[in-house]
Amino acid sequence: MKKRINLLNLVFFVPAVILSFAVWNDYKQDVARVEDRLQTVEGLFYLDGGSKVISLTDGSDGMDAILYDAATHQEVTTIHLRSNIHNQFVGTYQKGNLVIATTDDSSGLQLNVIGPGGHVEELVKGTLEFDGFLTSAVHHWNGRMLVGGETANDTYVVGEVKDGVFQTAYLNEDTGLPARPTSISEVMGSFNDSRAVPLYELDLKDGSTAYVSGLLNAQHKAAIRISPVGGSGFDAEDLAEQQFAALAGVDPARLWRTESGEPKQVRTYDAVKGNWGNVVKTPAPVYQAAVFPLNDRETLIFGSTAKDERKGQVTGYLYDRQTRSFTDLSQPLSSLEPEDVSSGTLSFFKETGDATLYFTDAEKSAGWLNVKGGTLTRMTGETLQTWQIAEGADRISWTSFAHYLKRGNALVINWAIWLLIPLVLFGGLGLLIRIMTARQKKFTAEGTIVQGTVTRLQETGTYVNEQPMIRFDIRFEDEGMMKETSIKKVASYLHAPRVGDPVLISYNRKKNRAVFVTGDDLPQTAPEVIRDAVLTRIDSYGKAGRGEALLLHFDSGGQTYAIPVVQANGFAYRTGDKADLMQIGGVTRLYNYNRTRDTRGADPLTLEGEVIRIEHIPVEIVNRQLMLFELLLSHGDQRSRKVNSQFVPVRLPVAVGAVIPVSVNKAEYEQELRLLQGKQGSANVTAVQFDGTVGERPFARITATRNGISYRIEQSIEPVYGVEVGDDLWIAYDDETREAVIVQYASA
């Protein structure tokens, strides 16, 4: 028996020895080719007051945004950005984060917000598509990111990212246009500071032209001016500019522009009359100047101290319109080269109240300075490429060998497998299973459990035990934003999730990674409840069935939470009222609102709901589409139907047959099941009284009369349908207790 074991050991170690030589030779070649692995830098941005650097590089199926620590040069995380072959991008800074726009041929516009710690929020994905280049449809303007284009369903739209929030305004006949649009384009000069405000031009089907402001108002709508057929295009543009500037609080008669003739100083300009004024009086003259409006309050005048920039130094002054004062930046800017003035490739960024002035240029460099004092820091793409090579990775060493193993190519994986086989066969299997199980549970516990949808499958080229390793692209919602992640897993195509299938994942925000979760992995944690949040603002988004779509803004503990709801007819949300909120999977929802009866001890019940019908309601709030679901609820061997409206992230695939979790009040649900076993029939509503909400559904006390007998209905109702006096409902009722529940609404 002992000889058999030794022979078996030898059989399995022979491939391991052969593969060891192959791995060693491949490792030595890898060290020799270290510079071939350097990634081309497409763009650079500093972040977090200069302590972080983001490098945009070519990646598989798009670009990779790699976040580095500027002090240690160590990579913090890599964020994948979908992009087409052109790898175009537009970036700006908002609320201390970097907003990056890219476009993908199959998915359309991508807007990602990247935080200093590597946290990523997806503002929009796939709702806008462009025929041309990204840079002709997306621009940064005074700290905002502006978008104009056409959606996949031939709808024209303008939008803006402001304070990290993306809002859109759809342009169609419902917005006051006399005919449907046929094309959209930007008005010349809108985004090079030649105009007071950015303008778009819409060609309409009837031959007329409409001009649209690129800035949205507080109701997220765009101002529109119609130009009659045959009118002067230039005059119409000027009139639209003046109208939209007045709405935006900009005086078109007192603009700052760079004169076209030498020595190219900044002068005042009256866009109404077309007249040039005096040179802007900076503390010292600035020649070959450029004007950079940074935000709604500050403007940078950038240029040279000499009329010939090659004979002077780079200089600049930051003007604050509120204090009407200049900040002298000539000392730190003097370290830039004269070519930075003449090239015209620099872009500057600064947020109101932040002392950091960032800049980037089209030649793949970036920098920053503190406007309150200090030196200017600048880095090129070539410098950052040196960070891509770990210390010692360019020579034979334990460090470089460890980095080689971490990259885990197919040869390394097969070598590791053949090394592990003897250990697994001779006692290591139990230990390995325990280690892997503990690691899975640890990662699951550290992450947030969310439901996602498989959007793509792709083989990686690696096989383990003749089973392919598959890359699953998962789209999911986290903290109110749509995100996408990739998970690699060895799986058979016969048993692997398909595109469109719902899956459960654990998402770790800090590491920006996710793993699949099974029922055994689920931690038993209750949703976080935020008590006594105060309703501070209500935004209306129009009719939704018999109700009204609203966006409620709650404040609690210095945080603001925005929740889309439908307000039933006869029920009213009021500012100043309090509500309990709950956070599940990073999404904030109403737990209850303004209930006179304390429901904090109510026992919630989570059920499985199978979607059997979907109705799309034409209401969209902050990238969420209102949908009405008819669900078949299951609890043990009991089943019941329920209608429930919900705001679902745009482009999140939800199909009939999908199974989703549904939270209900246990007592209310048990009462409903009991009454559904009894009699049913029509009844006329004679009285309706509301008592706050249960979740996002108003809780109603209803009196309904059938054959002269009054029945009492106490339940939450679907706000899209609503219940009003005079409605004829179909109810399930109990003749003895006079209780009833709604089976079908009058407007259903």
C-alpha cells in the first residue's frame, strides 16, 4: 500500500515539476518585457486636494480609471469605464469627486462619479445614444457637465450634471414645440465662452427652428424659444441667448471675452449690442489671455506677463464676483511653460469654497495648486507610467515573482492546480474547503447584499477541470445609483445564470468588488431604519394614473435623502411632517410617514413575489422609471395577488416571470388571506380617510356599502389607482365582522 501511495505521489508531481520549469522561464521573460506591459495614459486627473491621481488607460472593452495614492505611488483601485474604440472622455469636478463621461456603441452614454476613496456612482447608463463623437455632445461649462442628444427611441433630450446629480429635460410636442424635432445641434460658440449661456438648436418637422437653453431650471426643465420659418438665424440666436441669459441670472451686456487681435487681452463685451469695452483691470496686465469660468462665482484669467509669451512668464488671476476681488496666482503659475499659454490645450477646474485649482491638458498631463498659497504640482503621463512598475518588478526578485503570480495567467493557474492536487488528495481537501468557505462568508459579511441582473457572459479563456471560467457582467442598484461589476466564476454553461437572469450578490463598496451569494451565505441583518426624518421639500413630476408623481426630500442628522413616490388623490404629503426611512441594499425608501398610530413594533413579513404583469407608466424621476407590477405572492402553500407600483432604475431589465422580494405588514397580510377565503362582490365607496403611509403606500380607512350594509376597509392602497368616494370596488368581505379588503380597484 505504501508503494502505491508513493507512486501516486510521483504521478501527480511530475506535471507539477514540468510546469514549474515552464513558469520559471515565463517569469524571466516577463521581467525582461516589463516595459511592454506599460499602459498608455489617455488622461490624467488629480483628486482630493492633490493626494490622489486618476489615470485613464486603455482597457478591455473600454477604458480603466486607475486610482493612485500620490504620496506612495501605490494603486488604490481600478474602475472599468465602458467606451467605444475612440476612448473619448469628458471630465469635471463636483462635490469633491471626479465626474467622467464616456460613450459605448452598444450602451450609450456612461456617467460615472469617482470619489477619492475609489467609490463609484453611476449617474446614467444607456439612456442616451449619440451618432457622432462624445466631445460634440458632452461639454463641461462653469463646473457643470452639459449633454444634448437623441435617445434610442428617437426622443431628443438635454441634460446637466450639477452637484453630482444628473437631470434631463425631454424635448417633444408636450413641452410646447409646434412639431416634433428631427435633429439637434449646439449653437456655434456655446461652449467656448463666446455666448452668455449655452444654446442648442432644434430643427422641427414643420420647417421651423427652436432654440433650447442648455441650463435647466429648478423644475429640471429647459427654456425654449421658437423661431418662425424664414426668420434670420443669427438674430434668432441672439434673441434666444438674451432671453435664456436673463433666466439664468447672467448679464449678457457685461461678459468677459478675449479680444481677437494682439496682444489678446481680456475685455468686457456687450453681447446685446455686439460692442467691445475696456480691458479688464487685473492687478498686472495679462497678455495672450484666456478666460476660464470655473463656477457660478469665480473666473480665471490665464496668460503671459509679456505680449510675446515666449519672452514672459505664465501668470493668472482668480476673480471672485461676490467679493469683486482678484487672487494673484502668478507665483505658482509661473512654473508652467510658455507653450502652455500658446497651445490652448489646458482646462482649469475649481469648485466654489474649495481652495484647490485643478488643471488638465490634452497632452496627457495634470496638475493642481492651492489658491491660498503654495507651489504648483504637475505630472505627465510618462511619469505616471513609472508608477505602473512595482519596485523590483524590473529584475529577478521575490517581489517581482510575487507580482507575476498575482496576475495569474493560465500557466500560473494550471501550475497551482497541479501543486494542489496531491495536497487535496492526501488530506488537504477539508482544510481547503473550510478556508474557501470562511473567505466567502467574510467577503459576504463585509459587503452589501443586493439583487442584480446578468447583462453579459464572456469566457476568459481559462479552464479548471474542463469547466470554463466565465466573466459575468452584473448590473445592480446601490445607494440609489445604477452600477455595474464583473464576477469571474468557474461554471458550466448548462447551470450558469443567463443574460437577463436575476442574481444575488454581495457588493463591497470599498474594494469595488462583488461575489455571488447563495441562501446559506445570507447574513441575518435587519434593514437600517432612519427615525424621524423631516420632509423639507416636495418636487412635482406630473400625473401618474389618478395620483401625482413626487420627489420627496427628507433631512435627518445632516443628511438629505430623496425618495420618489406617487401621491394618491385625496392624500397629501406636507413639508415639516416626519417619517421613518429604511435603507436596504443602499437604497433609501419610506418605512412609514406621519402615522397617528405607532407602527414601529409592527412585524414585517418578507415574501417572494412573481411578476405576472408589468405596466410602464410614463413618469421618470432621477433616472427611475415608474412601473406597475402585478405580483403573485407566495407564503407557504398560500397565494394571493397584489398590485404594487415602484420606481425602478432606468434600463434595469425586469421581465414577467422574475421573482422579487416583497415586504408586507404581517397582520395586514394575514387579514387579507383570511378575508379572501370568504365572500366577494362589488361595493360603493362612501367615505375615505387617510392615516399616513405604510411604506410608500397610503394607509386608508374606507367605508364601502354593499346591498345597504356598510363594510370597513383598513389597508394600504395602491396610489396610482387610488380610492375616491363614489368608486365601485370589488371586495372580499366578512358578514359577521363587517371587515373587507380590496380585490380590484375601480380604475384598474
